[in-house]
Amino acid sequence: MAVRILIAEDQTMVRQALVALLELEPDIDVVAEAANGDEALAMARKHQPDVAVLDIEMPGATGIQVASQLSGSGFGGAIVIVTTFDRPGYLRAAMAAGARGFLLKDAPAADLAAAIRRVAAGERVVDPALAAAALAQGDSPLTDRESEVLAAAASHDAIADIAGRLHLSPGTVRNHLSAAIQKLGARNRAEAAQIAQQKGWL
């Protein structure tokens, strides 16, 4: 019996290529496609695929947010996250959100097909180099609030604008940014945001 899958990928050409490649597999059936996170949620609930293959960076809800919402709403299928970004923090977040697979997009198509079969059978599949890096790196040193403020500061807005958007006082925003900069060993908020993004902590 074929494994029924959903593919969520915002780049049309990449999505169509994935669909075409996976449709060549005799035991894999692509039953739904989505171009953003909101579509992915709707399609997963409508079609109830055996495996949902989700890109991390999509408009609307990210792949990790979609995975978290599906896992929390009784979705019966397995979730595989695919990404171009080999950030250990993304791997940790994906697994915490209920994903059973995590692959980089530069892996051969045969690896994705094999991963789909394995997660459908109840296994976990993770890129080995990324798993090792995630273990070596450890968890984010930032608190949830520090992460939120640092993410908002990545846009280079003025402190007052960030404070207004997050409903905090400017002093509180400065304190959180100062703590984040210190924890990440950065020289300024832009560098701190860059470090945190590279590690997948934002």
C-alpha cells in the first residue's frame, strides 16, 4: 500500500520538482501540495496524509509552527522537515514540535524517499552531521523573552518602536538586548541577532 504524502514548499519550482521525483516512486503517492504554512495545515487536516513533508521557511506559519500545531491537534501522520539551513537549533525545534524526520534539501531525492518510508514505519530519520552538531552545541542560552526582543531588533528598528510593538518599556527592551548580546558574546544587537539566527535560535 502506497505511503500518502503532503508536500509543503513555497517555491513553486522546487515543490513541483519534489512532487515529480516522488511520484516516480511506486510506493509513494502525493495526495496534496501546499505553498505556505496555512495551506499546509488545511491540507493536512483535509487529506490526513501518512507523512507531511514541510519546508521550514514558508510564508504564514513556518514548517516548525505547522508541525507543532499538527502534533497538538491529534494529527495521525508523521512529519518530516526539509530545509536548506543546516542550523542545529532548527533541528532541536523541529523535534520538539513533533517532527520524526529532518533532512537538508541538498540530500539526494532517494534519501528523501527512503526517509518518508522510514518515518511512515515509525522510525526517526535525522541528518547525522546535523544531529552531531546539535548535540555539541547545546540549547539556546536565551530566555523566551530575550529571543522575542532580539528577533524584533533584527529589523534594525529604534528601541522605542520595538518597545511599542512588544508592549514593553524601552528600558526593559534595552535590558533584554543587553543580556542577549552578553550571552552570545556579540558586540552589538545586529551581531547578536545574526549569531542567534545562524544557530537556529530565532
